[in-house]
Amino acid sequence: MELEAAANSFLNYARVERGLSSATIEAYCRDLTKFVNFAMKRKRSVLQITRDDIVDFLAGLYRSGLDSRSVARQMSTLRNLFRFLQSDNIVQQDPTETLESPKIRRTLPACLSQHEVDRLLSLPNLKTPLGLRDRALLDVLYSSGLRVSEVVGLKLGDIDFEMGCIRCLGKGNKERIVPIGKKALASVEQYVRQARPILLRSQRKPSPTPQIFLNHCGRGISRIGIWTILGEYGRMIGLRKKLTPHKLRHSFATHLLEGGADLRSVQLMLGHADISTTQIYTHIMEDRLKSVYKAHHPRA
């Protein structure tokens, strides 16, 4: 069996039987394309792939400039592929079985300062429909810590204005409830009442669109659309590095912890399945404990 056919079988299994998200399938597809091209150059069929081939492939990724996190993700994709092939009796041995995943150096997430957030939220022109949309969008991203895919999927009925919370569908189709502040709710309410109907009428053939956030054509906004909007506003406040939805998510978590929130509560709001994912923020907790100690202990 050719490796390309085996990879397609795995992708079909991941899509249909495991029901993985389109973003995960796309990431698998990119990773497997690289490996299939590598194997074709070596003229290897799926049965001829060895542990040494995997090692050489990963070493080549390092040489090309990929960091350990990207190589680890590629390794995870290959491990999942060969486990699937072994369970389907397509291969007898898994060549990744004895390989260790690259050690990932955990870096502190970049985030905005409180002053930068205030400047960012003051930028949209509230006299225009797109300005009202942008202000509501920025408010939701910062006030709730939602992932960009979760914001894209928000529908009109997902925000409870009375209770002050958002219902969203996260990774693995897991639903969670996230609180949202009064100022963000007010921004969304103003956008929905004043600007969204105008954007809806921009469609060539106006039709009901369930998504809250719309683009200039009146259709549901895309992930790329949100990235583009944030990139423009980031440049306007003079950020040296690109402003991304994830940076606002990190800012949300960081500012909560700095304000006294506990790690478990932040984990639930971020939708992390495992507390270890949230523990990248423990440096904030440690810094706060040190400042409390220095301020209150008589021998500090």
C-alpha cells in the first residue's frame, strides 16, 4: 500500500469516525503531506518506513528551522497515523513506538498591558457599523477569553444578556458557559441593535444569518477576517509584534490571575481540559504570592 493512500485512509477515519474538527484535520493533512513527500523521495512504501526514516525526517524539520513545538506536533501526527495503520493490520510494527517526543520548552505567553488594552478598545469608530462591530468583537475576545473559532461560531442566542454569560462550543464539541462583563455586553447589545441589521442588508440576497459577527458583505465573519482586523488595530497602537486572537486570550487569563482569580477558575473559563495546560500561568501566581509575602510578613 502506498503511503499517500494510507494517509488518506487515516484522514478519513479521523474525520468520519473520530469526528475531529476541520482545523485538526487540516493540520494533520499539512503534516502528512510533508512526510509523504519525504517518503516519495526515498521511494518508501508504507510497509518500508522504518524508525530511522522517521528520525531522519524529524531531523530535517529541525534543520529547516522548525521549533521543537512544531516538530513535536508532527511527531504526534505520525504516531497517530501508524497506530491507526497497526490497528487496521496494514502494518505489523509501529516505527514511532520507541521514539520519544521532542522536549518542548514552555515559553510564557505574550500578552497586552492593561494600558494597551484600554488603547485598543478606544480605537474603533463607533459612528460606523464596522466600528461598532469591531468594538464588540474586541470586547468579547478580551472579556471572555474565547478562542477565535469559538467567536466565529457564536450565534445570536448564545449570549444571555440578563445573566451576563456566553454559551460556546469549544474543542471536542464541548459546551461551556463563560461569564462576560457589563461593558462587553453593552458593546455587543449596541452592535446587534444598531449595526448588525445594516451589515445584514449588505448581502446581495439578504437572508437570515445566525452568526453574531458579520463581515462587510453581511455574511458570518471568518477566522482570517478576525486575524486581519486585529492585525490592523495592533499596528494602530504601535505593537511591535502582530496582535492575534490568542494574545487577547492570554491577556484575559493573565489579567484575571493578576487580579486575584484562582487557576482552577481560569482553567474552566478558558476551556482547558487539563489543568496542566493552564499551569503555564503559574508564574503570575508565584509573583503575586511573593508580593503578598513581602508586603505583609514582618521578616520579609
